Amino acid sequence: LADLKSVLVTSVLNLEMLDVDLYRGTHHWVPRGQRLFGGQIVGQALVAAAKSVNDNLFAHSLHCYFVRAGDPKVPVLYQVERTRDGRSFTVRSVKAIQHGQPILICQASFHTLQPSPLQHQFTMPGVPQPEDLLTVEELIHLYLSKPDIAENAKQGLNKLLANEVPIEVKPVNPPHFYRLSAAEPKQLFWVRARGHIGEGNMKLHCCVAAYVSDYAFLGTALLPYPNYRAKFSASLDHAMWFHSTFRTDEWMLYECESPWAGGSRGLVQGRLWRRDGVLAASCSQEGVLRVKPVMEPSKL
Ligand SMILES: CC(C)(COP(=O)(O)OP(=O)(O)OC[C@H]1O[C@@H](n2cnc3c(N)ncnc32)[C@H](O)[C@@H]1OP(=O)(O)O)[C@@H](O)C(=O)NCCC(=O)NCCSC(=O)CCCCC(=O)O
């Protein structure tokens, strides 16, 4: 099974070319809210941008705004504008369009490989290796095997199991499903694409990382508030910087933290680490977070 090509490569990020700099993308997994997954739109926008740049250029950053909800009933069109081709840097602007209107605007920048004596990075947090941790699905099965589990919790967890998310996740501190105590706005999990991608195509791995980086990211800002549940949450913007080569079909550590929340918004920042301790990418996102108090069992 591990040798099966990742659906992210065969389908999600495999855009159909309609014309010069115009592509069409289809959907795979749609989250519960029935709006398109932001990571899918960002990943596809980066694929579209990357198709118009030379092979000697590598994605080094992207900046996106999600301006409308993506509609899962229709495909997304990606229109690329060749903003600038420089000697070292090349910039592309991509508009993701549905029903004739933009749902995402994205700027992506590409850079030639350049040596530099300036080189530093933070140190990767010390955590258990992925082989010593359980996947989210295994954790859910464990939880479901408890005799005293409430019927509504069972239904919610079974819905989670039925999700066909094309990425595998192993939380470092397994969540207490339906947890009741406040936690620091920080989380760590190992993550990788399901299936095989292979080494070699760094642009493709950046597109997969863009997909992966939006998963469970904004939820970091909700960790201190177990007494509130999001009645509406969506990413507003998303930025990424790529630092080194990496493989997204191998385990990477996603270190997420939320330095701030307020005004119905939350800010999250993340670092994707290669398991050998090399910093692969950094991410930032602000999202809208409209919450409501969790009802006590007696009031349900
Ligand atoms: C909705 C966005 C963010 C901004 O919307 P806004 O300017 O408010 O637009 P409106 O069209 O006016 O309103 C939309 C909706 O919200 C209600 N609304 C507006 N203001 C308020 C308010 N102050 N209080 C309460 N409710 C308010 C308004 O009534 C409308 O409700 P509706 O009529 O029921 O629709 C907009 O920019 C947008 O949608 N952007 C796209 C965001 C997006 O789709 N991001 C990517 C997807 S999120 C994601 O993928 C996260 C990962 C999930 C996976 C995981 O981690 O598990």
C-alpha cells in the first residue's frame, strides 16, 4: 500500500491545462463545513504558478488571501499572471476562480539556488519518533473501544474516521477527544502525505507541503478555550516560506503555535521540520474564529 502513488499527486495537484496559464483543478477531500479545504486551493494555486517558471527555479514563498468560500460542487479555475521574471527571483500571481469570481488570490515567488555564508535555524523540538506514536485513526479506535463513550461522541468520531484525508497525522500529545481542560495554544504532530511521491520534484513537494500546512493549523488558536466551540472558522490568509529540500511522503514534524487571538480572529504560526532536524518551511495564517459556549451535558 505504501508504494501506491499519493492521490495528492495523481489527482488533487494534477491540474488540467485549459489554455496558456489557465488550469482546472478538481477536489478530493472536503472538510465538514462543506467549503473547499484551504490547503487544497493553495496547493493547486502553487502548482499553477510553478508550471510557468523554469526548472532551475524553486518556490521560496507564497502569500494568499481566501476571499470567498470554495464551492465543492464545481471545479476551480486557476489563472496565472506572469508578474515578473528577474535574474534571481520570479514572481507569479494566481487567481483561483469559481462562478466567475475570485475565491483566492495568491502571490508566489521562485528563486534560483544561491550559496550564502549566512545560515542559521532554530533547533527542532525533541519529541518521540513517529514509529512510537499512534495515528489519529488509531487513537479514535482506542477511544471508541471505551465502554462509557456517549452516543453523540461515537457518531462524531465515526464521521472523522470516514474522512478520506490524503495525509497521515500522528499527534505528539494525543488529543483528549472532547477535552475539558484548557491547554497552551501549541501543538506538535508528525505529518506526511499518504502514498508514494518520490524524491526529485522539489516544486511538487512544496505544493504538497502547502496542502498539508493548512490542516488542523487554525485549531491551535482554540486550544486554550475548551468551553467554546467554533460555530464558524475559516482561514483568511496563509503565507509560507520554503527553506530547504524535503520529502512530503516522509514524516515531517509540524510545530504549531498561536501567539494571539482577539476580535473573532486568531493568528497561528508553524514550522515544518524534516525528521533529521532541518527546518523545511515556515507558515503563518490568520483565521476568523466565531465561537459559542459549549453546552453542559445537563443542558443538552
Ligand atoms: C466569510 C469570510 C471569511 C469573510 O466574510 P464576511 O466579510 O463576513 O462576508 P459576508 O459574505 O458578509 O459573510 C459571510 C457569512 O458570515 C456571516 N457574518 C458576517 N459577519 C458576521 C458577524 N460579525 N457575526 C456573525 N456572522 C457574521 C454572514 O452573515 C454570512 O453568513 P451566511 O449568510 O450564513 O453565509 C469570507 O472572506 C470567506 O468565506 N473567505 C474564504 C475563507 C475560506 O474558505 N478559507 C479556506 C477554508 S478554511 C479551511 O480550510 C481550514 C482548514 C479546515 C480543515 C481542518 O483543519 O480540519
